[in-house]
Amino acid sequence: MTALEQNPVTTGVRRPRATAYWAVSDCWNIARRVLTHYQRQPVAIVWQLGFPILSLLLYGYVFGSAMKVPGGGDYREFLMPGMFAMTMAMGFMNTAVAVVTDASKGVVDRFRSMPMAPSAFAAGRGTADLVVAAAELAILAATALLIGWRADGGVPAALGGFGLLLLLRFSLIWVGVWLGMLVPTPEAAGGLYAVAFPVTMISSTFVSPSLMPDWLGFLAAWNPISSTATAVRELFGNPVAGGGTWVEEHALLMAVVWPLVLTLVFLPLAVRRFQRLSR
Amino acid sequence: MSKRMKGSGSPAGPGSSSGYAVLAEGVVKRYRGKGGAQKRALDGFDLAVRPGAVHGLLGPNGAGKTTAVRVLATLLRHDGGRAEVAGLDVAREPRRVRSRIGLTGQYAAVDEGLTGRQNLEMFGRLFHLGNRAARHRAGELLDRFGLTGAADTGVTAYSGGMRRRLDLASSMILDPDVLFLDEPTTGLDPRGRGEVWESVRALAAGGTTVLLTTQYLDEADRLASRITVIDRGRAIADDTPDALKDRVGGDRIEVVAADAGDLAAVAGAVGRVAGGGLVVTDAPARRVHAQVADRVAALTEVARGLQDEGITVEDIGLRRPSLDDVFLRLTGHGATDDAPPNGDAENRGTGNHDTSEVAAA
Ligand SMILES: Nc1ncnc2c1ncn2[C@@H]1O[C@H](COP(=O)(O)OP(=O)(O)OP(=O)(O)O)[C@@H](O)[C@H]1O
Ligand SMILES: [Mg+2]
């Protein structure tokens, strides 16, 4: 029996339903709200997409001719999957900023004072962000194709690659939601870039970890972004440039394990934080 | 729309449901401050609100009003004591409480990225009304709160008063048993304030229990049938507005003499309208004041009397008791500062000995 069944208010419209039904319905309504924001403010999505496209072009052309891939291969071919992974990873910042903005405006308080499913706020935000990320990825891939990148591994493998990229984005949504409720103001959220930027750089996005000092290479190899980047390179048939360590040899496995671990840790944290938010 | 019998209206078994729409008993809420120091925002807070009443929670900045509302609205967990809303324990059954309450926080909680209508429809769907009913309810509320004209405009373009009304409308979607309004008029111009007052009166007429926090005695007086005064996390008085004002002393006439030598004569003139009440002379300020029953008659009479005697005054006027007066009277300290009462306060606060009684009650 759910709490809703006992409420006689607005009788005739409110039907008793399973908790799971409302969890999905509430999630979709929150997602719809986020997507409506984009719909009312299309400029926001242009800004959000502008940066990855610009950096893809910049890195591609500025570094493209100067960098060598250990083990051979075209650097730009090597770079593109890395850029995709990095963009997906940095997406958590969009989530965090959106969440802290909501929280600072009091809308989150209203949600919390309503009888909606406790998971809906995080899950709805996640669903919407994933839809936006898929659009982002499609546009990035189209841009990459324009500057000569190719995925030669076949259609199923390519789809698998995009799937892994979205899986990374998915797992980091919860980090974003959690951080968004942890930092006090939207301005403070900007400070997260200072942490996020090195984390995305110490990875195999731009260069192979085997070219870094040992300790840094170790960190870079174990970075979840590296696992996804390497796995996606394999699936797309792009140059891989692995250093031969265990984690690099098992990139495909780790590209699934890492997101699962991140989700298992941060999804409950995010939901709990939402429920216990005591600002 | 008919008002249903609310569960809170019927007293249940002993100990569990109290028959009050809102009940707080010895509620304690501590905030962790800097360096591990703890601050008690609520320190044994008591409150009892009858079903169907508009109850004012009156207190200065930092008294604990918002904290109290957030605890009652399940947004914040208390550390001690007991709190019930609509007969349900807020700590044990927060979700059931949430389906019975509406909340309008101190800062408007509407989605700036949506239109007014989109806001109400979204909240309606999240209240599980279903698409069609949510749309219908949104239209109804937009109409009732005078927002139909701006329904499809983005909330960013709304005035403060419009935002507040949308906020109120959002908390009314379910037609809640208990509505919490945290300083609903702070920051609004007189017109916006009037609009909100109108809405609150209409809600109350429909039978909704309203707990309203405010810093203005005037506002509590206009809207509430009962007022709890909160200071430093504790209820220090709980009474009807009239009784509270009586205790504070009602309206006062105040005369500032132009010449200190006339003070005795001024006190005499004021004494004639004070009906045997205490006439306070504040010599350094050349001011004389006293409580009066009929404010306008008193003003006219004192003015005429002084004129007849040829006494010139610097200022003469009537003053309504303010929150400050309530606080001086109830606590012996001002509403805004923690300093001990100054000379003037002691004068005005004659009979201050009831302070300890009230505080202990
Ligand atoms: N999140 C918090 N962390 C620490 N202290 C807090 C927090 N929120 C409130 N306080 C403190 O608790 C006390 C009560 O605050 P509260 O916001 O409940 O007062 P209020 O009566 O609503 O005041 P106002 O009229 O300014 O809104 C204040 O001294 C305040 O500084
Ligand atoms: Mg407050």
C-alpha cells in the first residue's frame, strides 16, 4: 500500500497505482521539465555543443600533425574517440551546474516537499541529460567525420562504441547530481572545473599513458575515461596505442566495470543527498 | 469544489493523533556551526495549530521561523521533540505528510525556465494528478490567482507579486490540509502584499489550515486568528492577536514637547485620555506617551487640550504596537538587537515583570 492510496484529495483523478509506476512517471516528468528548458532556450544547447565541437577542431588541427601515436596510426584517428570520451566525462559538469542552480532557486525544496518518488529528481535529470548527451555525441561524430575520422570496425562495433560512451556519461550523471547538491552556489560549481580538468587530462585522451612518467601513466591508465577511450578506439578500429598493462589490455571490460562501479556508488549517494538535503 | 473532512479534524487515540492540524512539542533542531560548535535554531519549540485556523508564527530575523517550517514540511529532520502534521509524525511518515501539505518557502520556488502554466502542470503531474487533471487544475489556479493573462509567459518576466502568487498556486494544487507560508509578503510592494493577503484569506475561507510566518505584527494581526511569538528557537507567547496586543498595550499616543518645562503639563493632558492607565514620561527625549483606547478621539482631545493651554509641541501622533513592542514587552530585549534594554525601553516596558512568566509558560 502506498501513501497515495490513502489520500482522498482530488478524488476521481488520483488512482492508486504501484510505486514503480510513479517512480517511472515522476522520473519522466522531471526529464520533461529539463527538456522543456532546452526547448524554451535553444541557445543553451548551442553553447553547450559549441565548446566540444570547437575543442575537437582545435585539438584535431593544432596537435593533429605534431603528435605521434606509439605503435603507429593517424593521430587524429586516435584523438577523436578520446575527445568523445572526454566530452561525455565533462558532461557531469552540466549536470552539476543545473542541479545547484535548481537547488539555489528553491525549486528542489518544492520537489522535496511533494510526495513524488525520492529517486525521481536524480533519475529524471539523468534521463534528460542522457537524451541531450546522445544528441551531443551525434553532432560530435558528424563533425569528426567531416574532418576525416572514420570508424572501420563495422556497424555493430560502432554502435557498441557509442553505447559505451553514453554509459560513461550515464554513470557520471550521478556524480554530477551529487556534487550539485553538495556545493552551495552555482558560482562555487565553477570551481569543480579546476578538479575536473586535470582528471580528464590525466588519461589516454590526448597521449598514451606509456609516454607519461611512470606514476602519472599509472593514474592515467586506471582513469575510467581511458578505459572508455581505449575500448571505443578498439571498437571503432582506430589506433589504440596501449601500454600493455592489465587495465589497458582489458579496456572493454573496464569500460563496463568502471561505469557500473561509479553508478553503484554515486546513484545511492545522490538519491540520499536529495532526501536529506538540509540547507 | 467541496472541502472534505480532513483526517486531522478528528482526534484519534490518545498519544498518537492530537486533533491539531500542526503540533510541535519540544522540537529541537541543531545546526552544525563553524569549528564543530552547535547552534540550536529550535530549542524546545512548541506549537499547536487548530484545523482550519490561520496561525501566525511571529518572530524577528533568525528566530527560527524558517527552521520550524522546514521541519514541519519534512525538509529538515529535527534532533529532538515531536512534530505532527495532519496527525502524522513528520519524522516517521514524511511521505504521507507530503501528500497533505503545501509549502511556499521564504524564496519563491517556481521554475524560472518554464511558463506559469508549465510550472503548474508540471507540479500537478508530479502530484500524480494525471495529464488531463493537471492541465485542468493549472487553468483553474491560474484563473483563481489572476495569472491567466500571463499564463504562457516565462516566469522570468513575472513581477515579484506574480511570482509569489504562482508560488502560492503551486502549493495549492492538491488542495492541501495544511499550508505553510514562510514570510509570504517579505520583499513585496504594498500592492503585491495586498494580493497575497487576499489569496490567503480566500484559502482560509475554503477551510485550509494555514501556518504563516511573518516579521510583521500587523500582518499576523490581519490574517491570523492566533499568533505564536517565537524568539531564539522557543515559543515565548501564544495568544489571539487581540490578547497579544492588549498585553503589549494597544495603540499609544505620543507627544514630544518643544520645551522641557512643559513636560508636566503635557503629561497632564495625556493623562486625561489615558483612562487611568500609565503615563510614561521620557524626560531626556521630552516625550510623553500612554496607551489609549479610542485612538482618534484621544488624539483630537490631547491636541485641543494642549492648544487651549498654549503649549507648543514638537510632535504629536499615534503609534501602533510593532513587533519591537511585542518583543520588548515579552522578552525585555528588542526584536533586532541582543543588547539589554535601554532607558527608554525600561520606561515603556513598565510592568515588565510578566516577562518571566511568559517565558516560562
Ligand atoms: N543551514 C544552516 N546552518 C547553520 N545555521 C543556520 C542554518 N539555517 C539557519 N541557521 C541559523 O538558525 C537560526 C534560525 O534561522 P531561521 O532561518 O530559522 O530564522 P528565521 O526566523 O526564518 O529568520 P528570517 O526572518 O531571517 O528568515 C539563525 O540563527 C540562523 O543563523
Ligand atoms: Mg526565515
